[in-house]
Amino acid sequence: MKTSQRRPEILRYTAFSADPAGGNPAGVVLDATGLTDAAQLAIAAELGYSETAFLTAPPARFAGRDRAYTVRYFSPRAEVSFCGHATIATAIAYAERHGPGELLLATPAGTVPVTVTSVADGTLRATLTSVEPAVRDAAEDDVDEALQALGWSRADLDPELPPRIGYAGAHHLILAARTRARLADLAYDFERLKELMTALDLTTVQLVWRESATVFHVRDPFPVGGVVEDPATGAAAAAFGAYARELGLVPEESALLLHQGADMGRPGELWVELHAGDPRVRVSGTGTRIPEPGTRREGAPHPGSAL
């Protein structure tokens, strides 16, 4: 006998901003029990956000653990191994219903603990702890191809922040701009960059400009997810924290502030913490619920919407 799948509650949250008009929107399904892969992909495509997170029962290794779940992430076109902003959004959505505290998430990339706290004004703040990161050299030919797709030249790069591929659950090519103006002027060959990223198994290309020793501005093209640009990228922020530590750009104990989304009209703030003796990277941010469609002015999709 055939049975129809139930329609789950689909929430819309933004991460890395307390303003619904800022940060990075994500879909959140707190109970995805029984949803097939195709159904999850269809929901992600329907929402059009860069990622949607789906929670289900935890794996057997989490037996007896409270507030433990399996989570999967889908872009409008494919499943991704890890998504930082959807993790932050999910944790805040969960905390609004069950209270602040600890969550333990089994992601396709590994185990990710998340802590949600309430700050003085009642705003919820979530902190994820990444899987163990890694940083490796980027092949010169691959860097040249990325620059050509972006319309950049070698002269546009900051020589003190060399290209690398960083990983903290997903792979990101990190390219540092010499000037803020270069970072602000982003118009790239979508298909060409997508082809390179697919070949290298990259989730985003993280473009960085260093304002000071601990403050950076970042942008993340995401053509492999069907999105021109991601407004705030927690997984890339974690990879960048590992990059900054690996290159000795910051002390072993550091707190970095990453500004992202301002050039898209969706400003957000991502805090990155590095702790001595712990290779993992912590990424923190606020978040809030986005009004349901029909309760706000509708128009063209936000700049991070899927194509």
C-alpha cells in the first residue's frame, strides 16, 4: 500500500545577524523523519536558500545522549557535507523551542557540538565547534584558473596571505584581495568557476581582505550550489580560522571577526575562536526567524538565492 509523505514544518531563519534582513538565510526542518533524499532536495530547491538543514534521530553511537541528532544539509542542487550557517540557524531555532544549551550533531563530515546561550538582551547566540581542520597548498594552475574565472590578476592578491585550500567540514579555496575595492567588485564567470570547483571538490571560494590583525572582510561565491554568492558562510569561516593559524597570522589563542554580506545588502558578523591545544575551530553568531512569505514585501530573490 502506498502512503504519501507528510509535509514537515519548514522554518526560515537567518544566521550571523539578529536582523531578518541580514546574515545568511537557511531553511530548517527540526523533524525530517521519513523524508527521502528527493524530498529533502525538493524542499531545499523550493526555499531557494543556499542550504537547508534536516534533523532526524541520532546515530547509535549517540545512544543515551540528550539533545543529539543526525543532520543533513541540502543546497537547491545537491547535498553538502557541512554547512555552518544552517547549523547556527538550526541551533537557534531549536533553542527557541527547547531552551538554550548543548546540541550534539552527527553531520556527514563528522561530529559537531553546538552551544546556544542567551546574551544580556535575550538574543540567542550559537557556537559550533568544527571537525578537525586541515590546510593544504593550492596548485598554481588551479589558482590561475580561479583568478581568470573571477576576472582577477595575480596583482590583485595580497602577497602576505597566500592561496590555500582550507577544510573544516568542507573544502574552500582561500584567496586574499590586496584591497577592499577589489573585494567589493565581484563579477565572475559562473560556469567556469563552477567547473573548477567541481573538479577540486570545493564548496566555496573564500575571498578575503584583511582590515586589521583580527578583523577581516570576506565573500564566498557558491556556484556549485546554484548560488551566485553566499551571504555568510560558517564552514568557510572555520576553514579560514585554521588557515590563519596555520600561516601564523594570529596567535594560538585568538578571536577573529569576519564581516560578510555587506556588499550584498545582507550584513552579518561571524566570530572565529582559536584555542591553544585544540585544533578545532569555533564559529559563533546570532540568528533570528525570518517572517513567512506574505508577511513581508515580496520581490526579487535575495542576492544569495539559488539560480
